[in-house]
Amino acid sequence: MTSARGAATAVSAGADRLELCEALEIGGITANPELVAAVLMEAAGVGVHALIRPRGGNFVYSTQEVELMLAQARRTASSGVAGLVVGALDDAGHVEVESMRKLIDEVRTINPNLELTFHRAIDDSADPVRAVSDLIELGFTRVLTSGGAVAAPDGFSVLVRMVQASGGKIQVMAGGGMRVDSIEKMLAAGIDAVHFSAKAPSPDASYLVTDGNIVAALRDTIDSLAFTARIPMIFDNEAGH
């Protein structure tokens, strides 16, 4: 989600949570404070989860980039968002535990109820299944993942293993290239939430907007699955994180 208008559209069409960022063309980066405030006004009552990412590209950050990420996290945690979406890896492709622990400790001092999602940096990790235990130890609420594949349906077998590794201690949210016809299979496997794009060209085709019809159709699909409760449906515009 990159605009207040898109947030209003998604909420009215049935999204349960929104992920907020800027610069989707480079995979998404931290949103500016004015955008955060505008989206919060449009999404009252719906959890807004803000991406904290200092730049596009890989997820191995310099000391200076980690400090920037920490400052962005502190500022955004104070804004009233329901959660932050973060992630960092070390040179070996493992979760960068030290910086993640520091970030979590600091933002939960600001808001003890803040939810923390580890984003799709996990799909660039050396072993997404092994990484789940690190995320549990750090206290993350959930992990957004495609199972290490380009698209979540193609990473299904790894997603199943991640659910098993979670032991109910962290939510596994499937995202990245999700398709409507994959929802039932994902939920039946124990996936806790699904993460979708609902983008369409603007009237002049110069930029992308949130399409309420797509959101509503996805909402109907999820609600029609009688074997499950209302599963959270989270929207951005399919950022690359």
C-alpha cells in the first residue's frame, strides 16, 4: 500500500490489514511520516503494518544502514501503526540476530503491543526453515514468505515445513505471487494469513492503483472457505520485500 486513497479502497473492500511502504519499483522502502499519518487516518480500525527498509536491493546492511533502520523504526513505532515489517541478513545468509534484537527491544519499549513481521528477506536466506527458530527466539509475531520461491505457490513444500517448524509460536503468512486458486491449499496446510497484491493501472495507465473489485473478490473467496475462520488478508501492491 503506497497511498491513502489505496488504503481507503482496500479497507472498504474487506482487507484485514495493510502493509505500507514507498517506492515499489525498487521493492519497497520505509514510508515518509506524512504518508504514514495519512494512511492511518483512512484505515482507522484496520491494522496498518509499516515496512522498515532503508533501501532497495539485498538485505545485508552496513552499520550506517542499520542505524538508519533503527531510527526509522523508532519514529514509525511512535506513529500509531499496529506493526512493523522488517528484516536483515548477515553475509552468510542467516538472520542478522543482533540488529533485529536491538530493533525489537527498542520499538517494543515504545509500544509493547507492536506486532513484528519478518519480511521476505527470509526467502533470500540460506535456509528459510532453519531461520524460523531464530525468528521465534527474537519474538517476531509472523513471517512473510514465499517459501524461498519466486511465487508462494511454487514454494508450497517449504511453506509446509516452515509451518511445522513454527510449532504455533509464530504465524506463517504466504505472500509473493499468490493466486486465488492457491488460497484453499495454503490455508489447509496451516498457513495463518495470505498476502496479496490488488493492483491495476490508473485511468491514464501512468501508475498503479488499488483495485477494490480485486480486493472484494479475494475477500469473498476466503470467506467462502467453510472449513476456516476469517483468515487475515493483507494487502500492499506486491512489493519485493
